[in-house]
Amino acid sequence: MAIINYSSREIQFKIVYYGPALCGKTSNLIYIHQQVNRENKGDLVSLATAADRTLFFDFLPLNAAAIQGFKARFQLYTVPGQVMYNATRQLVLRSTDGIVFVADSQWDKMEENVESFRNLQENLAKQNTSLDQIPYVLQYNKRDMDNVAPRHYLEYLFNNRRVRMPSFEAVATTGKGVFPALNTIGRILLYKLSSQNGLKNQTPAPARQPAPSLA
Amino acid sequence: MEMIPVLTIQDVAEIDDSLATYLEQSEASLAIVIDKGGNILSQHGDLDVGDAVIVAALAAGSFAATKELARRIGEQEFSALYNQGATSHIFMQAVDEETILVTVFGGNTTIGLVRFYSTRASQQLAATMRNIRTRPKDTGFAFDANAVMQAGSLFKR
């Protein structure tokens, strides 16, 4: 859940990139890390195997534009996509505010995509939540490959819930679709915060009492 | 357990007060209070020892992974973890179900001292967290949705 810190005037969000193995989750974070200016990012931490397969998670902290005097901090995580790491995916999904589901657009990856999407919903259910409660966007990656499914087919598979979510075609290695997906999930989270707390022009709550002296 | 949605200035001051006392008694370098999602609730001490944001994320991941290990051997969780380095060490203690106290310390103190005072500090922090979580949720906080839309691109390149 997003944390609002009046002391530091910050709001922290956690976004998880989820999807099957080798779909481009880490590639998203690598591109974002390369593009964001130095003042607004931390180090990209990758807990991976020697073969560059995500073992635990990738992590990238980002600062976003300030809104109404509050700095928005986004913590981006990826999960390991390989099937055997499901326990780890459950750990990384804890306290998630938003999800970017990355699908590999190639026809021969479709079964893995569907299984990963189902796995996401199962893991959220274990944490007593669901895609009805956690905002998400869909990213159809690897659109530059030869044998890719048409967008409408991917929409049919993944964007057929009661509420249709924003979706983006992407080539994460070149950056296409990376920032549109990230900006959109960021805005949804910020907007959700405003809706949840009442869409009124209120000033932020002051401290309940003057802060005690620490001397 | 309820997540923490809002930390007021007073909440952070109370936490900082506990951390300041803890660092003074234990002679540790840095203390960070995080939730189990890896978010920093407060930090106190020598911030040059490392990027606190990344330490928090890794500590939360490490704690979560060892909790699973504990479950596999019949324990509910390991309430404390100690990682020993050549000159710097990390001690992590569960404050409550959702909060962890992470301590970074060097050779000027001992794990015994850190562990002793960490237990005390955790009890104080647990009481603070309990008050925060059980407080009525009306925060008075609101974003103007227009401000979100007018912010332009959120991430500067």
C-alpha cells in the first residue's frame, strides 16, 4: 500500500513488473535506468544468476515529479519469471501498489503468457487481493520479432476483464512502450490516491501536535 | 495486519526518537525501520554507510526469503537475522508482523549489544506502529486529480 509521509513530504509506491520468463521485465528496468536522469534514480540492483536470469528480483528506485508539494517515489521491482521461482514471486508481490504485466508477443510464448497471468492472479489471491483492487497495465513486448500475435488477439487473452486496462505495444530493448507503460501506471496510482482520499481541494493534514523536541 | 497508509510528522518524530536512543545505546551506525514491502518508514544515523533505499529493499527481500525457509522447517519465522562482514555487519529484527528494524554497525560495538538494545527498541517501535495502524483512517489528505494530470511526464529523462 502507498505510504504517505508528512515528515519527508513523500509518497512511496511499489510497482512490480510481472510476466513469464524472458519476456522483457528486466529489459524494461534496464532501459528506464539508462534514460532517467541521475538525480531521479538510484542504482539498478539485479539479483540474478550468472546467465543473467533473474533469481530473486531486480530493483530500481525512481523519483517522479512533485505533486502538490509531495515527492512521489516509485520503487520498481521485477519478479523471476521461471516457473520454479513461484515462492519468490509471492514474496516480491507483497505490498504491491501497481503491476505492469509484460507479455511476450510471440505466438510460441502464448501458453507461457497465459500461465503467468493466471499465476499472477493466484498469487494475489493468496495475499487476499486481486486485479480488481490493484491497478495494472499490460505491455505486449517484443513486437519487433517475426512471429508475433496481433494486438487484438493479445487484448482478447489478457484484456477481457470487466474493466479494460491500458495496454501498450513495446520493444523494451529499444525503449518503445517502456515509458508509456510506466507513466500510465504511475498516473493511475497517483489518481487512485486522490480518489481514495476524496477529490477535494484540501490542504494536507498538519501534524496532530507540534513535533516534540528531540534535544 | 493493517498496512500503514499515513505517517504524520509526530509519528516520524516518535520513531526517530526511539532510533536515536537505540543508536546511542548500541553504538551502531545506522538504523532503518522498514515495512515488509521494502518501504522505509524512518531512518536515523550515518546515511553514508550505504543507499538506504536499496538496503531497505534487499533487507525486506532477505527477511521474506528466510521467513519462507523458517516455515519449511516448522518455524513461524526467524525473528532476527545477522549477517557478518569483515568490518560492517547487518542485524535485522522483526518489530511486528509487518515491520523490520535494520541495523548497520561496525567494529566499535558488538552483536550482543546491538541485539540487546534492538529488542528494547523493537518493543517501543511496536507500540508506535500499533498506534499508527489502529488510528482512524480519516487522514484529510487529498490529491487534486487535475494536479496529477497536469504534472506532465512523471519521470524526467
